Amino acid sequence: MRQAWELDTNRKLLDESQMNCAQTHLFAADRRASEYSALRASAVKMRGLFERLRSCVNAQGMTGFVESLRSLAQSLGKWSTLACFHWLRILRKHRSL
């Protein structure tokens, strides 16, 4: 009788352990999927920004470049404006080399 009880207890513990393991794997898979989605969205946004920055660099002359960069900066917001003007200084320095 005791062996049957121990066997039943062990089977219940094994079932519970398997359920916990399955839930852990599901949670991990959900987390990875969420992280992937966020990373992909970020990569798509960055690609778009770099395409726009490339169009600024390819703009005709320095005036066209500055105006393209200013337009990009305005569309990105205040913080990004500072970043774009930082890029402008770097690119001006690079073009003068």
C-alpha cells in the first residue's frame, strides 16, 4: 500500500514538474518573441533613419545637404535635432579632410 502511495506521489510530482517546465519554456518563448519584435521594429526604424540620412548626404551641395538634414532633424524631434547637428559637424569635418 505504501509503495502505491509513493508511486502515486512521485507521478504527481513528475506531472507538476513537467507542467512547470512547459510553462517556463512558454514564458521564455513569449519573451524571446517579444524581444525579437521590439528589435525588428527598432531595426526597421533605424534603417529608415539611415536611408533619410543617406539622402541628406547625397543632397546637392552643402545648402541642399544642410536643408535635408534640417528637415530630417525637425521630423525626429528636439533630442534628435541635437544628434543630427552633431552628425552635421562630423560630416563637415570629414568632407574637409
